[in-house]
Amino acid sequence: MKFITYTEQSTEDLAAGLAREMVGGEVLALVGELGAGKTAFCRGLAKGLKVTETVNSPTFVVMRVYDIKKAKIKQFVHIDAYRLNQGKELTDIGVDDYLGQNDVVMAIEWADKVTEIWPAKVKVINFKTKEDGGREIEVY
């Protein structure tokens, strides 16, 4: 599926809509250039999953875990792999405790830097900046 958004809010709204369909166990690999909308997408996911805390990019802390109460989904895990060189750095901080768990939804920004930790069932979401200022978001 391919989507085009033109504002940060429309990117968040798109993600919130997708989040409402999630049942738990989803791992989303977000790939795209700097400023293409990955963090806005994660904020939208969090809203759709009913996270009540403010969601910012975990660039310096790498991983943030948000508790939620959406049916059987209990946590939203937001990872920013921008500063990482390999997936082992994520396993060293405990990502395996959350990866693929049935009561967790995980979104990994800059996921192309840590492909070796991707589970067999991962949904890749590609972000591209368009010349007209829009964002092309393609879900595989």
C-alpha cells in the first residue's frame, strides 16, 4: 500500500489509523531519509494505540517503552537505531524482551541499520520525501 501525506498531522493520522487495526506482535521497520516522517509516524502509532505520554524520538536513549491498555496490547516500543552500527547493540539493551511478543507493538526507526535483528514477520514501511514537499509512505 502506498500513501502520500503533506503535513506532519496527516502522517500522524495515517499511522493512528493503521494502529487501530493492530492486534499485538507487530514489528514495524521504518526506513527512510532524515526528515521523511518516521518520528511523526511513530507519534501517530502511539496515539492510535492510546499511549497517553508524549512520544519523542529516542535518538539518544535508543529505546523507549510505553505502557498502554488497548485490548491485549500492553506496550508500544519505540526504537531509534540512527546512532547504532549493528543489531547487537539493541540485543545488549534488552530488545529481545519485546521483539515479537504478542502483547507488544514495536516500531524501529532507521531499521535498515539493524536488519540482522528483524524477525521473520516484519512489516517494512518506506518513507520518501517528494519534490513537492509531500511524503510517500509505502507499507510492505
